[in-house]
Amino acid sequence: MNMREKINRIVQKIENARITVSEHHIVKFIAVSKYSTTSDIRDVFNIGHRAFGENKVQDYIKKRDELDDIPIEWHFIGNLQKNKINKIIENKPFLLHSLDSLELAEALNSRLEANGIFLNALIQVNSSKEDSKSGFMSEETNEMYMAIKEKCPNIKLKGLMSIGALSDDEKKIKESFEITKRLFDDLKCENATICSMGMSRDYELAIKCGSNLLRIGSEIFS
């Protein structure tokens, strides 16, 4: 299967899942390019896709620089270490997906203020309560969302991100998505617009649970 056929298949699967929610439910996907080459990214871009995501700062910067001639919408989806904040600010992504602590938010905001710039971001939720995952516990998410919004004015919060439960039990995965979606719904009054859930293994289920932003990598680039 060539790259165009892969993208077309993904788009059709998204469409089939989307209409089970609502004809008006809009879903976008990010091509997660962490295991791909810049040549692969160009191929996907030339098909018509524009949003790409990286999870390591050094890879993000390298690929962004090598592809500077084309207008890619870059997303940073990995965990951000405080010692890499300056690099992220210098190479400002369209959206940071993984704000996972108040301490990180305050450090990031301080550097953003010093540079006089703003950054769009999502709060990461550990809705499955797994030790291997970063993010806020569901019980504290909305309180922390409001705290970051109040204390960190240069971070423009746009919603929530979570990773589905690492399980073969679809019921557990669905429950973790539903928890994030309920939290997101509570934050709509705070202008939250993005509910980012779903990767290659579970994005159709994530859409049916209300996701409107997907992160798809292996189904495209493997």
C-alpha cells in the first residue's frame, strides 16, 4: 500500500466513525512523524496533509529546519523537560500537547513572558491512572486547568489530551476516553475546543467517544 492509499484509508475510517457521532462532528488528525524521514513527511505533505507531530525536541527542530521550505503545522506531542523549554520557544510549535504539571507550566510561562510571546497548549490527563504515563489525575485536572489559566497568561490553553488505556480490553480503553471527554465537556465554558484522544491502535473508538484531534503515526509511516 502506497502513502496515498494509506492516507485515503485513514480518512475513510475517520469519516465512518465521525458520522456515528454526528454529521457536524469535525475531526482532525496529526501525522506523527517520529519514526519517519523528511522524505516521508514531504510525501504526505504533497498528498495534501499539513499537520505533523514530533515527540522529541531534537527531532522536532531537525525536521522543522530541514522542511522549512514548506508550510507545515507542527505539533509537539512529547513530554517537555524544563531544560528544553528555550528550544521549544525558539522553534514555537502550533500546539504543545503535553503540559503535565503546574511546575512545568509556570516555568514555561516565565520564559514565554520574558520573550513576549504566547503558546497554545493542551493539558495532559492520565485518565487511565497508569504509572507509566504522565499527566494530571482526572480528579485534579479541571482545578489545575483553571490554575494554569490564571497563573500562566502566556500559555493559551485550548483543551485536553490523553492516551487511551494500555490494554487489550476495549471496555477499559473506552472508559479512559469517556473520562477525558467528560472533563473536556466541563471545560467548554472556559473556551476549551480540543479533545485530543486516539492513536493508530484506537482512534476509531476515540472518535466515537468524542475526540476531535487524533495522533496517527504507525498506520501512516510503518
